[in-house]
Amino acid sequence: MLRQSKEKFLLKSEALLEEFIWLHLKPLLNLDPVKKQYFINKQNRSDILGVNPEGKLAILELKKGEGKGSIDQLLRYQDFFGKESHQDPNFERVDFSKKFLLIAIAAYFNSSTIDYVLKMIPECLLLTHEVKQYDNGEYFLVLKKLDNRILSKISIEIIEDSLFESLPSFIQGYLLDKPEIRERVLLIIQKILSYSPDLSLETQYNSSSKEIFFAKFNKKGELLTDKTCVSFVYHPEEKGLKIYVYFPTLFPRLYKNIKVVTTIRIYTDDYINVEKFEDLYTACYRDNPYYPLRTTEINEVYKSFQDYYINYRKYMKSRQKLRPVDAYDFTSVDSIIQIALEDWSVR
């Protein structure tokens, strides 16, 4: 999680640094979050956008090493926001008539970079970052001005764990900020990965969320059809981590039952107990959800996915070799994950 450079400790990845600062914008820089990884154009995304109490837009660019590259980015993004009209609701607190706050955060700045900043954007705030361990053993992420004075610092837990370090930086940053659920989430991930050597982790990014899939891939690294087992979805603005599991469903289409793998969201606060679960099929047909199950042995329609799947395992030949499940199996996160793993194994 840490690396050493120029006789100081730094976070290993720029993405983890970005995630941690995003989650602690207020105590570190007195900024409220606006947007992270905002698309400027097809080639450029700003690291972090915030807003100060006076409504000024703050543009932050972060580098894990030397900070020269961040200066040119800040110049481009300042020009972009100065010219464009921004109707995005994320910017409703921003007063675009006010001068922007430009902040570059890096491990260090060369003298040539400092001279360049003084010439091009003298109002830019240059900050260095490092992780310091104090006498009591506690670690802090520290932001310093160029004269070496501490601007701000915040406690950070240093985790040296191979599973934790193997996860994408956005998951690491989130779990650093959530010690009350971190062990539970890591145990769930360990349970998934240890179930089968065929299960691999893949990361997917889009404009509003980041997702890790646990699935089977072919030799080319391509996701195999219907072989996703579990996924975690992280929305930076919501600062929440959602769990999804994947189960087969018989969709009635044109008088035929078409088997598809549907997505089930698990609602949980403690990642132990299930408050409720919701599948995409029900989300589309809330007024009259129904699940037909027709085989040579049964011809029934169920009103809940839970009742449907309990009988799906009982009557579908492809699932009869799996253990029977009942309503109790849907009450805990561990048990639903286990059901999903077992079902994945016969898909």
C-alpha cells in the first residue's frame, strides 16, 4: 500500500491517492465534492472537481510523482470550464462568474515546474503529499505547501494485506474509509475467489460507476456468456458499494420461456444481514411481478423471485444436483453469495 520515494512514504498508486482525497475533500481542503473523473472530452478527464463555501469551482489534478504534467492539465481544464456552459446538476452549487481555484497535488515539484507555474498560473496552489507515521504509531496523509508547512492532514489506516492490495484502487479507497465493513467485504471477496480457480476478477469503468465482476473468462480474457457470478458496483458520488448476484430466470416471451441470467441486487448495511433483494425483472414489472416455472413436473407462477428460485432448484434437472434451498437462505449475504456460487458452477 506504501512505497518509498525521496526519503518519504507515498501511497502506491495515483488512483488510491485520488480516491482517498475525494472521500476527504472537506477536512483536507474545505471543499465539497462536485465530480470525480469528469469528462472534459474524449481524451481528457479531470481528476477531482470541488466547490468552496463561496461557490468557486476547484479543479484538482493529482500526480503520484513529479507534478509538471498536472499544470498543463489545469490550464486546459480552466480554459474548458471558462468557455463552456455547464447545465449538469452536479454544478448547481458552482458560481461560474467567479475565478476558479486551481490545485496541483504531487509528490514533489521541480524548480523548473515551479517557475513554469509562476509564469503561467501564479494563482495555482501547489501541494505535496506524503504519508507520515507519528510517534504514537498512527499514520496520516499530509498535504504540505512548498515552504514545507503542513496545510492539512488526516488519519489513514495502512493495510498490508495481499487480498486488499490486489483489489482496484477505488475499492481500496472506499474500504479504507469504512473500517466497520472492511473485514466483511474482504471475507466475501475471499469466499468468491476461493470457490473456484475459474473465477477471476475484472474491472469495468463507466461515466457514473465502477464495477468489479467475478466471472469466468476465456483464454483471450473475454467474458463468457452468462458466466458472471457476483459483482460489486461503486458510485463515487454516492460513496456506496452495492452487491449484485446473478441467477437464471425463465422469461415468458412469445408463449415460450426463455432462460436468461438476471441480476439481483442485495440491500445490506452491514454486509451480513439482507434487508431486501431486488431483481431487474421485478424492477420492470413492479405492479404485477410473476415468475412462471413450467416443466414436466410443475406448472406454477410465483409472485416472488425467492419462491420461484427455491422451486427452480427443486424441479429443474440442471439444478437438482445442487442442495435444496429455502427462505432462510435468502436472509444473509453469505448464504445468497453461496447460492450464487453454486448456481454459477452448473451454468
